[in-house]
Amino acid sequence: MPQHYTYSIPSLLDKYHVGDPLGRFFDRLMALNRQINLVSRETSRANLDRLAAESLLPLEILGTEFRTYLDIGSGGGFPAVPLMLAIGRLESAVLFERTRKKARALQGLLEDLGLAAQVLDRNFEDHGPVAPAELVTLRLVKLTPRLLDAALQACCPGGKFVCWSAPGFDCTDYSFETVQYALTEDQAVKSLTIFAK
């Protein structure tokens, strides 16, 4: 049975010192969202804080000692922006967002926050080899066997691949751990899976 974690949203945001930058990010994100659909138009600051806290959960398990990062399907910046803010000292970060308009908007959001990353407007699986990363993440994109293999190939030896779901297919040939979490009493229990290369 998977381990179960319960955290409070404010404690996670405070622990990783992301509250103030998230405020700036939220203002800019919602202004851009009027022109480009980056997140749901009903997204509130409370929703953004929850998304940010969920994005930070892997750091509670893995720590923050990462130098290289890759995110697949970056969309409006989750989990990439909270993770990059919390880790802080990345040597390189590559974010894949296949929709060109979203990729350009995300690049601008990162620059506004002083975060350095290369945003690629293409499909991760079709891109070809990338420089290996210590941390690879996937959220709100369906995990498939092909995508899992590609994500693990993008991990350097000892690297971690994190997805915000439980695998829907047989993964017995892989080294992984699925944990369950809730951030509020009324939130349904969700899953987070960490694959090790």
C-alpha cells in the first residue's frame, strides 16, 4: 500500500520561500490568460497556491539537490515554476510545451521571474535526444509506456522522473514508488509516482 502524506499548503509555500514570487507570477499569468488560455479562467489565487504546493511535494521526498531539470508539457508553468523557484540554483532547465503560443508566453513569465530556462515548442517524444537531467517531471499529461521510456532516457544515471498520477499500466520492470497525498481535508487523495533511473 502506498505511503500517505498530508501537508498544509501554507507550510509548503513558506518552507520553500515561494510565496512572494508566486504572487507576481499569478498576476502576470492571469493577465496573459486573457489572451492565451494557459490555465482555467476560473483559477483563483487559492487554486494557484494549491497547484504550487502540489508541485513542491516531490522535494519533500527527494530534497532540493538538483542541478539539471526537464519538464514535459509545461503549459501554464506547473510544476516547473514552483520547482524552479524552490530549487533556485539550476545549471540548466528545459521545458517542453508543444503549443507555440503557450511556449512563448511561458518564456516571458520565466523571464519576468528571473528564471532561466529553455522553452521548446515541440512534442517531447518527437524531439529526439536531450541532455540528461537529474529531475524530470510530468503533470497533466497522460503517462504511456512510450512516454515513460522517453522520460527515463532523459534522466541522467541516478536521476528521478516524477509524475502526478499512478501508472495505469504494468511497471514491474521499473524501479518506482507511488505515494498518496492530500493538502486539505476536503481534497480527494491523489497519487504521485517517482521513478528512479
